Amino acid sequence: AQQQGGEAPPPAVTVVTLKSADVTLTSSLPGRVAASAEAELRPQVSGLITERLFNEGSVVAEGDPLYRIDPRSYEAGVAQADAALAQAQAQAESARREADRVAALRDRRVASEQTQDSAIAARDAAEAAVKAAEAQLQSARIDLDRTTITSPIDGVIGLAQASQGALVTASQAAPLVVIRRIDPVHVDVT
């Protein structure tokens, strides 16, 4: 048309009237539902499992006993630590009395200053031995308490990986059982 000297025809126009409307936007995202807490139970002491105290898949509460490990060797350890504490207390009492006697003799100028210093050092060492024996007794009691494995959280207990008669070791790699708290849950979305 331009070659013939005419002008181009006007372009075609479409007219649309806009109206407001609600539009739902959706998006599909990959995700997963995860427990809000998860605890893998491992023994803190070594020994033979004498009892399994739960049913797999059941709900457990925090503090519920789940496994018992043979406590006899740990009971003997407590008794031995208790005896060591009694012995240390007796030696400390003897050292205190000796230090008091030497102090009385020193006041009357019958004992030397070196004898008094030695008696005081022996008394202090005996008192320190009592504190060490008390710590050993506390440690032995903790180990005895750890022969009963309890639930650290509320949740659903999974499949048992160890049964009665199994030998377990302290801090072993494989968990005895896994507990998951599923009320509430977390939804992890990428």
C-alpha cells in the first residue's frame, strides 16, 4: 500500500475492561515432616542388659526406665568407695588429733616447730584424701545410677536395637533405641 502511495491501514485494537477478582496462588514445594525432638539412647556404662522395660512403638515419658544393665559390679564399686571414704575419715581424725597434741606440746615448748609443721601438713593431706574419697564415692554412685537407662524426653519409642542379654559398652556408636517427640512436629520446607 505504501508503494502505491497510500498510507497503511490503522492497526487492530482490542479493548478489555478490568475487574478486580481474588486469585489463589499455589506453589508445590518439596518438604518433610520431622519430629520436634529426637534422642538416640546409648549406655553410659558397660555391662549386660538384664531387662528391657518398654514396648516398641509405645509412648514414653521423660524419666521412664527403659533398660537395666547388670548393676552388681557397680554396687561393688560403691561399696569399695564407701570403705575408702571411711578409711580416709579415720586417718584424717587421727591426723587431727596428732596435730592438736603437737600444738599443745609446742605451746609448752616441748615439740619443735618442724614437728608441728609436719603434723599440720599430715592433717591437711588427710583432709584432702577425705575429699578425694568423697568424690570417688559420688562417681561410683553416678555409675550405679546409670545402670538404669531412662528416657530423656517424652515421645514415641522406636525399634529396640538391643535386647536382654546383650553386652553394651559405654558411649557405643550404635544407639539402643531412638525416641522421637511427635507432638508437635516440624515441617521442613526447602
